[in-house]
Amino acid sequence: MLFECVKKIGNRKEKWSGRISFLKNYGSHFEIQIQSRSSLMVLFGETSRGYFASIPDFNAGCHLVDPQDIFWNTESLTRVLGKVDGITVAAALYTATAYLKGLKPVP
């Protein structure tokens, strides 16, 4: 699955592409492998308090309101991962959940 990332810098926009190369449903959570400017493995799922994303290779994780709320997720993920990786993971989660909900065909 391909997706696009956008970082706003004042009036400019920096764009880069990403790809979800692996997606697995474990029943209680999902695992995705993201290829972009870096390679990221993300675990995400739902709890009684909302959603979560965990990035074990970065010793990072955070709460999410909904995987398709790209604004909130970008804010939360950039705090724990930095700008580029946070934006990348937020865009990947948006794309993955759209696919899982049947909203987007696999390219």
C-alpha cells in the first residue's frame, strides 16, 4: 500500500512517499512494516481508552484517538518519534485503517 506524507514548513510543503510492505492482524492488535525515509515496524490496536501505537525499535509509543485522525496522530507521534517519522507513521496508520475498513483498494 502506497501513501504520501506532507510536512508543512511555513508556506512550503515537503512531500515524500511511503509504503506499507507488511500488514498482519493478530486479533488483539495489528503489525505494519513501513518503508519510507526509514524502516519502521509499528504495532497498533484498540484499548478501553482509545487506540495506541507502539514502535518498539524506537522505544516509543503513544495513545491515539482514532487511527484515521491524521491531525491528532501526527501531533502525538511527532512528540515521541520526531517530525519525519511521526508524520510517516500517522500517514501509514491512516492508509492502513482505510484499507482495513474497506475504504481503499490495495494498489
